[in-house]
Amino acid sequence: MKKELKKDYKKAVLELSNGIKMEGRLIGADTAVSGEMVFSTGMLAYSEAMTDPSYLGQILVFSFSLIGNYGIPFNKGDFFMSHGYESDSIKTQGIIASDIFDGCFHYESGRTINDWMKENGVPGIAGIDTRWLVQMIRDSKGPLFGKIIPEGSPVWNNTKYDFLKYFKKNEYVDPSKYNLLPSVSVKEKTSFGNGKIKIALMDFGVKRNIIRILMENGCTVDVYPWDTDMGKIEADGFVLSNGPGDPKNTGGVIEQVRALYKGSKPMLGICLGHQIMALAAGAKTKKLTRGHRSFNQPVFEVKTRRAFMTSQNHGFVVDEKKLPAGWETWFENANDLSVEGIRHKTKPFMSAQFHPEASGGPNDTTWIIRDFVNIIKKGK
């Protein structure tokens, strides 16, 4: 399972919590990291995945054979940045690739993936059989954790985010143990657009495309820090964003959402926001034996049986047996029939486990955000 190494590269080892070690060549920063092993099946959108805050604390494995083949666009420096970014920096702990292309041959490219990773202090390993590694992650009976360790005496990158201060070199980082929201949320309220609909977006690690789509549908979007008192916010509707970690480790957010349910302001939850909404309603969440990690997860709407292709990255799921009275399952996963969305039967509260703003299909599910905005318009 080990490929021949080029002698002009520094070696690095991927150590897994199941005892398996895999050797490859170091790419990116010369530093050691640990995190939960997850994967992506996409042929493209590697920079979008690496900057997605939902991947915080995780080592991302790309199953496709070549990563970096169209370079990395330069970051323009504003909140939205260039296409190719979902946040202002790489959020993965590291990456594993079969091979990378260390060049830039695209009209939007600005630098190589190797240079970009060095700038962000993020390491990776190339020269590993990633398809076999993806199968290993899928077949693991529980979460699989890993360490990227360059040869020599590497420095451990355990200061980049607040939660890493608890990390010890002889342990594996399990991001679900910590509240990760302070590491990915804005620090102060930030506003975008000038539409007639005022949306309060709670930032748990928001992907920028969510804000873009809301603005395209006539919204002013106020992005709030994760720990803002939601009861004091004046808005036409609330959006609870995606984000990393265990939905139960999110501070007092669940209690705040539960208080909002006493009113009738429309609310949309996405990914982590979906799980928080379910917990606030009285449902339960559980850890999936096999997390949903790909750009091609099929889901269907329960009542209409319409099918959609979706982008997902989550290890926790709402327990279908614990959904409280007054709520119903909106979407289900076509592979394992797990809950992919819920909605209230009488109030305008709804959520999706997948990413409606992502390009699955390529635009199969953006109607969810558009319909949410239309509900607010009709109410006004």
C-alpha cells in the first residue's frame, strides 16, 4: 500500500489510532498535527473543502488521484474573498493526498497548493493510497484518528486554535470533545447587503456561500458571534449556520434556540445548526458509525419522494426515534435512512443536515434557502 518516494522530498508518517502507519512524502508546512480522519470524494473544490470551518480539528483525505491541479486563487482580503474560499484560511488540521500538482495553470490561480499550505502552517502527506485509506475510515467501527508526523523532530502545531491547548503529543485530537465555535465564529457583528429582509445569521463556522445566496434573494445579512444573546436580536428571520464539532458541546446555544421556539420568527438550521435546532426541540443526537463525508450523498424529501444530490461532512446525526411531537422528518438519507432534515408542523422552523448552499447536483437544493426567504416575505 506504500508508493515509492521521491528522494528529494522529506518523508512523513501517518499514524492511525488503529495502529496502522503509512509513509509518504511531506507537503505543506513542516509541522506535526493530530485530528479526526475524514474524507472527501470530490474531484474538484479542494480549496473550498480545506477552508470549510466544518472541517476544523480534522485531517482531510482526498480520494481523487490528483489535488491542486488548478492552483489556489489569491485571497482578495475581504469577508467573501475569491471563489475557492469558504473562510479566510485553511481549517483542516492537515490533508492526505495520493499526489498533488505543484504548479499554477489556471486564469484564477495565484499560488500552488504546497505554498498555500506552508503559508497557513498546515502539513500534509502525499504518496499514500488514499482510496484504501478512505475504505478504512468508512469501515472503522468508530471514529478514526490520526497524526501527521514529519521525519526528524517536528514541532507540534498545537497553538493555532484555542481548543488545541488541551492537546498532548502522545494523544490523538478528538475535536468532538471541545466547544469549537469560539475558534471559527466572528468576534463582532458584521453586516452584508442592503435587502429588505433582515436575516440574523448565527455564526457557528458559516460557509461564505450561505451569505451570498441570502443576499442574492434580497436579504440584509447580519452575522453574529456564536455566543450572542439571540433574544435581544431584532430580525425578520434566523439562520443557524454550519460548523464543527459535537452539537452538544456548543455552550448555551441550545437553550437560546429553545427560547426562540416560543415565538414564531422563521428559522433555518444548516448542518450543525440543524442538529442544534433538533436538540432545542427535545430530540436526541447520536454518533454515526459511518459519517457522511462526500459531495454526492443522495437524500429524498419524505412527503414528495423527490431525490437530491447533496454535499455533506458530519459525524453526528439526529436520532429518528427521538423526534418530539409537533416536529416531522423533512429529508432522509437514501443510503441509510438517517434524518437529513426536520421541520415544525405549524411554525416556520426548518433545518437541513446537508449543505443547501453547496454545489451538489450542482444546484439541487438551493431552493431551500430561497423558499425560506419567501416564507419571510409572505409573513411581512
